[in-house]
Amino acid sequence: MTVNPSTRHLRVAIIGGGPGGLATAIALSKIPNVTATIYEQASVLREVGAGISIGSNTWNVLELLGVADTLTSGHPTWVILNMNGRSGEELDRREKPRDETKRPPIRTQRTKLQSALLAHVEPGVIQLSKRLVRMVDKGNEGVELHFEDGSVTTADLVVGADGIRSVVRDTAWPDYEIKFTGTTIWRTLLPWDKVKDLDPRFEITGWWHTPTTHVYFSPVGEGLWEIASRAWQDPAVHSANKKSWGVPVENAHVESHFTEYLPSIREALARVPPDGWREFAAFAGPELDKLTAWDNKVVLVGDSSHALSGAFGSGAGFAMEDGWVLAQALSYWKNDTSKALPLFDAIRLPYYSRMYAHLGSEANKRAEKLKSLGNPTFDERVRNKIITDGGKDMAWIYKNDIGAVWKEWVERRDGAS
């Protein structure tokens, strides 16, 4: 903590030790008169999942956090494939433009990103086995936090970095509700050597599709290979438990959803060792009209603030951008949350609103296309799923430079004052 007598001392409680929570703590450590503590419910800090994509937008914020040089493991993803999972037909091949002066887009292990971030978190900042069960608005005294182990603490600012199933959001926004999307995801990592004999295309990052499922393959570096398979079932008929996140599942159950696929893909799934799969039920929720609550004593970052269920494949990047912007806003307003949090809202809320609007627009396009096809074939339904690079220029997400965005906001504000 840097001490500066001209700024208010701020006690910040960060709920959640994922990429968003860790990045927020790193960014806040550079701000005068801030004491930040991460409260993580797990007894051991570890990432649940398999791989994660690091693109230009994520590299930008990692640079700002001072973490980029620490993340050294990963597989470059210059080429992305979309394939028909039953026929093997190549539906789309996207080759990203190469700029040797910048860091390459990569697919890496989630644990590697976590380790890189942890290396920059000061000792004593993280408290484990702290499951938040209740928050109480204490007015000018701050927010009182009650944990499952019986401990209680008070903070001036609570940062909800606790994911799509956020306790912070559910407490401060009690009417907010997330619902099962119908999609279930199964993830695993296994050695590339165990599957490299099946199909040379499996070494290229890509999606293999049927109309209601897909199987994603990608190397993630260090000789490991990722499978992330998804299946959709009508949520009006099928339900899921909100707690189904990273739970073990039988191999036969996973494989039963992908019987229409090429023999080589089915064989790849069959080579996953027993207890290798983890299941994730996808939930999503509506757009929020504010990311701050309780008179600017609560703020949401990452998936808690935009329950889109990983729709853009860049959730960690978004969460880290949120944490960095929050710290800049606090620094700019000398830890005055009554001014800093509305500024955070002004910058980040329209960004997430644009994501919701984009998803709605693309869903409507797909629905209209299917309608125009009348009685589409299997292959036509598969082609209809593929929207290259989001269907339009998506540089506003994947090439977002959050440092430049912040600079523009400051220049605009300073120019108006």
C-alpha cells in the first residue's frame, strides 16, 4: 500500500480470487492509500477449467498490470478453423494478420494465467476459505461482510469478482436472476501425444460442429491439448443446478452427446482418461442498468457484471479490464467512491450493453436465416451456426486497448472542466 495523506484511506474487499479479482488487487496495489484484501471461498486457490484465450485485448491489460512478461506458456492461435463435425468439411478458416512487433494470440492453460497474476499479488492479500454468505449495508460505516466460517469484516468498497453466480450481485441486486441457457460444457486437458495420430487438423485450434453441439480442440502449450465440448438442450425441458460448475462426470455421459461425429473425433473423446472430464452448466442473465450499488460502496467486475456465459470467449480479459479501470478511476478521484464508481460505470456499462445488443442481433440473424431455409438439412443448420469473427468487425472487443480508452475518457473529462 502506498501512503499519500492527500487521499482518503480506502478498505477494499475483493470477493473472488479468479483473474478479475487478482487483477483488481494488482491494479489497486499501485493506488495510494488503498488496502485491498481478496476473500476467496476455496481452501486452495486453483483455476477450474482447461484452456483460456489470450488475444490483443487481454495482452493490452496484462501489459498495464505489469504481468505480460510473466505469462510465457501457450500455443499461438494464428489460424482458427470451423468444421462440420459429421462430414469433416471445412466451413471457415480464419488466418489472423501477423504483427511481429506485438505478442501473438495464444491458447494457454488457465492455471498459467493464474500463476502469472499471483506472482504480482503482494503477500497477505489473499484470504482463503472465505465463503461470503451475507452483506449488510452499514451506511457511512461501509459494508459489513459475513463469512461462512463466522468471521465478519467491514469494507468501504466491495468488489464483486465472484463470477456469474455472484453472491455480491445477488445481495445488492436481489431481483436479478440467472437462468440455465440449455448449454452444458465438458472440459479436459490431455497430452497431445495421446491423440496426434488421429487427424493432423486437430493440431489447429478449431470448432467441429453439429447443429446443437460442438467440440473445440486446441493445443495449449507444454505438450498439452484441450477439449471443450458443448451440447445444447431446450432449457424449457431440461434443467441444471447452478452449482454444477467444474464437477466430475462419467466419460460415457459426455461421449453420449457426440455420437454423430467423425470416428476420429469420437476416438479423441474416448481417449480422455477416467475422471478427466469436468462439467459446467451455462447460465446467463439480463443486462444490468448499473454496475454499482449501495451508494457507491459495491461494484461488479467480470462475469458478475455481465452474465453472458462466456459468449465472446474473452471473459478473463474483460474482468481484468474492469479491475484496471476501477483502480484508475479511484486514483483519478483520490479514492472518492462517490465520483470514481460513476466514472467506472460510464466507461464499462456501455461496453457490456453493446455486447448484449450484438448477441441479440446475431441471434435474430440466425433465426431469420433458418426461417428462410424452410426445412434446412443437417449441413445447412451447421453452416447457419458459423458467424465468422462474430459476424462483423469485432475489433471493439478483440483489439480493445483499455489504456487508450481510459486516456480518451480522461482527456474528454479534463477538457470539459
